[in-house]
Amino acid sequence: MSALRAPPLLLRALVHLIVYFGAATMLVPLAWMVLTALKSESEAALAPTWSTLLPSSPRWGNFLEAVRAADLDRFYLNSTIAAVVTTVLAVSHNALAGYAFAKLRFAGKRVLFGLTLATMMVPIQVYFIITYIVCARLGFSDNIQALVVPFLASGFGVFYMRQAMEAVPDSLIEAARIDGMREFDTFWYVARPIVWPALVSLGVFTFVFSWNNFFWPLIVVDSERSKTLPLAIADLSAGQYVDSWPVQMAAGTILIVPLIVVFLFVQRAFVRGVAGSGLKE
């Protein structure tokens, strides 16, 4: 077999140019938000030009004003609890279900997996009416449980972990069973260490979804004590707490900081999990 030839320099340069342009379309709005958060009210009202791009004197007090005006620290705590608990439980449930679909034999496995995939074809908003009715009857309304319980498992999570578990060699699973390991021990000590990048990737997906979730909390949360950060910032942007463009941008910056921090800590495992979840033995 002949050695693979590297693509031409022009093609590589074109690919890099496209990638950098795509990255810029995402980074420019983020940079504009952060820079606006550091400006004064008069500077933020000026037309955007190169001379008015940077703040003359960074106003870090805008971030404190955003926290104080909208009581963001309390909403931050609500969002953190909901996102962390949802991530831990959802990843656990999805991983166990994915292991079962990939490595266990039981009646109706294909039918159940097909139904699981079918849930991915329907917009999640379609389920919200029946989900709200069930949560209300269980007492999961206007509290943290209402933000966590409906997302303890998902069709995407089960499918994603099932694909990752397919990469675990069957020989290792069979060897563990021959040695007398229980099925859960086989999952925990044999399969889990192999698919941990996929677990991290799914954890990042779940955390970001829960942290940014706006529509479901808008339906199920009625009081200030259970409100999450996206709801509070939506009220802030509508002028409910303060009518200041830099303060609103500061609140938006506060919202995305945890997502950036989480990704920076787990970016290597995240990339490995996304790249390897579709591989098989």
C-alpha cells in the first residue's frame, strides 16, 4: 500500500482559513460582550469603531453592580446545584443504560433501543406539557427537583454511551465474568476506565445544557427563590433590575464564565471522547 500523501499546501491553508473564520464568528461577539461590560454608559452608547473598541478605563464595578442589582449570587447557586446534580446523575444513568445496550443480552433490547433513538427525533419542547403535569403531581414544581428530575436520562446520552461502550473489547468483559465479577463491578472496574473520555464529554454536554437551560425553568419555576441564572439575566436584559447596557453585558459574561472554566479543565478528555465515541473494536 502506498504511503498517504499530505494534502497540498494551498488546500491546507484554505482549510485553516475556513476554521479561523468560523472561530472568529464565535469569538467576536464574545469579545464584544466582555469589552462592553468594561465600558461606561456613555462609551457603550457610541457607534462601534476602532477608536471606541476598547474602554478608556475598565470599569470592573459593572460586574459587582450586576451581581448586586439582580441578586445573581443566589441564582448562581441555584444554577450550580441544578447543573452539577443533573450532570452527575444523568451521566451515571446514561452510562449504565449504554453499557446494558452494548454488552448485555436481554429480550426486547433492539426494540427498546429503537424507542430510545426515536425520542431523539422529537423536539424536547414537545414533552414539556406531559413532563410538567407529571412533575406537578409528584410535587416537583418550583424547586430544584423540578430542574433535575426530567433530565436524569436522555436518548442522546444513552445512544452516545452505547456507542462508547461498543469500543470496550468483549474479551475483557467475558474475562471479568469468568473471574466471577458482578455485572456492576464489570462496568465500574473494566468498562468505565476505558470510556472515561466519553463520560467526560457527555458530562460537558449535560452541564452546558443544564446551565443554559431557559425554556424549562421558565415553565416550572414561579418564585424568586428557585429562579436560575438564565432567567435572572433575561429579566435583567429586559430592564427589570437595572437599565444599563454595560451591566447587562457584565451579567452575560458572568453567565458564561463557568462554561469556559469547565471546558478548559477537561478539553483534552472532551476531544478524545467526541473523537472516539464512534469507534468499535
